[in-house]
Amino acid sequence: MRKRLMASTAAIIIVGFLVAFALAAKLVQDQYQLEFTRRLDSILAMMESQVDDIGQEPQGFAVKIGEELQEKGQEIRITILDSGGNVIGDSGIGEHGTLPAENHLYRPEIQQAQKEDIGYDTRKSDSIQKEYYYAAVQVGDRYFLRAALPTEEMNHAVTMVWMYAMIAGAVGSIIVVLVTWLIFTKLSKPLKKLSDASLKIAEGDYTSRVEGIYTDEMGNLARTFNLMADNTQQAIDEMKSKQHQLEGVLQGMHDGVLAVNADNMILFLNDSAKQMLGVATLQTGKSFEGSLLVGKIAAFMNQALKEEKVIKDTVVSAASPQGERIFTVYATPIQNNKESAVLAVIADVTHISKLEQLRSEFVANVTHELKTPLTAIRGSIELLKSADRDEETRRYFYDVLDIEAERLHHLIDDMLVLSQIENAKPDSTEQRCDVAQEIRETVARLYPIAEKENISLKVELKDGIWVACSSSRLQQMLGNLIENAIKYNKPNGSVKITAEESRQMAVIRIQDTGIGIEEEHFNRLFERFYRVDTSRSRAIGGTGLGLSIVKHLAVLYGGEVSVESTPGVGTTFTVRLPLLLPEKLNMS
């Protein structure tokens, strides 16, 4: 830009100088021509007054006039023509020289003199090859008198004007270019700063500003630019802050959030979505693909984009070691001037679906468990209403009523206990429990049942194991496990109860020599009303809630329960509870 500006300025200056000096040269030429005309007119008037002296010697007359003028310092050529245009006298060739034979009647100045009494012309002489300024008059019908001045002086003056013009133009152009360069340099510094700052802002550096203090229009422009940059940076910062807040909210969401454009390229993906979809390679800027589940969701999102409406669907993942997972997907198309995209919110409803399934199963199981004894009770009552029943039969049905009523009582009690455990936290009745002592008391309580079933009870306990637990809750947990080990044992079998410490935990094991449990039942073994052998469980009076109570009690006190079993060999239930901390033990 600087070069173009200086070149343009220099060109304008040079053209201006050329035009000015062309006018000056023309003015000089006109002044010389005017002076030549005045001098030649004077000489012609003088010759015209002496025309009678021409006589028979026109050549001598011409030479005489020429010499007189030369003595006065005027180099003027005198020519005398007859009425036919023939040269009869010429001071330029001397007194005895040969006159030009060429006819001069059609010379421009002669032609003009015939019409206007006097004529003028500037041209190069054909006879002596020198440029002259001619003036001619017609004297009567006899002669044409012509005087000519060489134009060398005039041409030299014009040439000098042009030479000075070139020198002045060159010097002036250099001066103007230098001045322009200095002015432009001064102006270009703030312009360059403004340009650099604009470029940095365009590249994303919104902290760039125009430095320096200017008091002219550039200062106003710089201040306006800085104000605009401040406002832009503030707007960008606010937008980034809101964007970060939104990203934080989206990243912190439990649900997966995913945005994909029309080319199936990922625009946004939060951690929950990546975890749900289970494809480690998914990331922003890459194609949304990688698994069967991803393909299902991609097809669903593409459908929402094509139909341009919000749609909802349920997607089930393929079976895996963790089981199948169920997702609810909401897809919303997004349209703008640049591109089309679709936003999807993915919710993992596997747990909710399982809870719904468990709720349905629970209702069905409760209904079934209540209906069975109620049916027996109702049937017994109907039979007792008959008058023809003997005393023994009546006594039998009274026993049935008593048994079924007791079963209902146990079922309701277990359901209430389980409900209390699920909604409870360790309460103020909590006390320190000696695990060995609680096991001994529980075994003593269940010993008659074991003896009746011909099952031997073996106890291997380490004393001094204390846990923070309610005594009644711990005995309930132990009682359910030991009673199950007795009831589901083989004839002449045994139950071994051990207690030890391991890794800051009290470890209680109940090992039986019973029928065992298939591994396929392990995952559901602690669910409400779940029975491995339904007929056997009911036959021995189980409610189907005992193991569920054990699990919930263990979790309530910060522990866990696990099972190991070999069909036909036996089963081992292991309960782990946190040991009571020494400082709490001393405070008790």
C-alpha cells in the first residue's frame, strides 16, 4: 500500500510538472513569436519604404539590407520575389551567388500575403536546411518582400524551459515522495497497529488492543476500536462462561447427552453417554459408529432428523456378561443456517425396568403366598361347617387352621421386618455385640430343631470379636441362616458355624452338608419370595423372605453376605460385618 501510494503521488506530481512546464514552454514560444513578428514587421515596413531603390539590382538591394541589419546585430535573411514568385534577391547567398531556381509563389507566407497583405510561417528552409520564422508582404503588382529570422534562439529558450522542467520535476518528485513517505510512515504506524490488533482478534485473541496515545482522527479510531474489542471480549467471555456452565451441567448429568450432525459426525458427547454406549473410541469430531447399540441409536437419531420432529424410543442392548441394558432415547432435531443436527438424551432405565419387574413379581408373589394359606383356611372352615364331621376330623382341620394361621403370621411378620430394615438406619438401640456370644445363644435356641432333624451343629469361634450391631438383629440374621442350613440339609448331615477376623471385618460362615444350590440361582437367591425348590420350601414352612432379610441386615450395618455352593455337597453362606473400632469399644 505504501509503494502504491508513493508511486501514485509521484506520478501525479510528475504529470502536474509536465503540464505546468508545457504551458510555460508554450508561453515562451508565443512571446518569442510575438517579438519576431514585431521585428520582421518593422524591417518589412522599412524595405517597403525603399522599394524604389530595388531598380535593376534587386540582389544588391537584398544584400545591402541584410548587411545593414547584421551590423546592428540582427541575423535576418532578406528575400525579394517578383510577382510570379521567382527569387530575384536573396541576402543569404551573397551579392554574386546563384539565386534559387525554385518558385516560391506557393509558400504559405506568400499565399497568406496575397490574401491578407502580410503572411507568416515557421519551417525549415529547403535551400539551406535551417528553420526560420518568415514574414512576407506584397508590394503592388511587382514584388513580394520577405524577411526571415532563424528560430534557434526561440527553440533554445523552449528547450531550456523543458530542461528546467525535467530537473524541477525530478527534484520535486523526490521531495514529494520523501515527504509522502514520512507522512505515510507516521500515519501507517497506528494503522499497522490497528491492522495487527484486528488480525489477532480475527484469530481468536480477544485481549489484543491498539496501544499508544493519539489526539487526531487516528486516536478516535483507536479508542473506538478498543471499545469495540472490549465489548466483544466481554460478550465472548460471557458466552464462554455460559458454555462452560452448560458443558458442566451436561457432563454432570446422569443421563447421556449426544449431538450428531447430518453427516453422522459427533458434535458433543458427555461422559455418561460414552459410558452407556461402551465404545471407547467415541469422541467429538469423529463418526458416530462402533457397535450394534450405537447403530440402533444412530438410525433412530437419523429418523428424527429426516422427520424433523421430536421422537422417543426404547433401545435394548445386546446381551452381555452384565446382562442386557434398556435405554430410553429422546431425539430432537436442530436446524440452523449452517447445518442440521440432532440432539439425543439417553436414559439408562435398566434399573427402573428391573424394579418395575420386581414390583410386579413381588405383588404376584405376595398374592400367591397369601392365597395359599387362605385357601387352606377357607376350605377347612367350609368342611368344619358340615354337621356330620366326627371329633377326630374336626380336630384335624383345627390343626390345619392353626398351621396356616401361623404361616400367615410368620409371613406378615417377615414382611414387616423387611420393610422396617429397608427404610431404617442404625438407631440408638445399637450396642456392641460379642459375635461369639450371639452365635452361641442362637445355636442354643435352634439346637432342639437340629436334634429333631438329626443334624449336628459344630461351632468354631474366636472370642473377642465385636461388632456395632443390635443384638436382636444379629441373632435374627444368624438364626435365618442356621435354620435354613438345618432345614435344607441331608439326613444325618451337619452344620458348621465359624467366626474369625479378617481385614478389619468380622467373618461369620455357616457351612452345611445339604443338597446345594445351582450357580444359576445365585443372582436371585436374596430376592423376596425367591425359592430354589418351591415345593420343598413350602413343605418345610419357609416364607421366602429369610435370605432377603439377611442381606438387608448385613447392608444396614455396613457389611455384606455371599454364597458358595456345590450341588450334592453343600452350601456356605459368609457374612462380613465391620469390626467395632477400639476407641468405640473402650467408650462402651
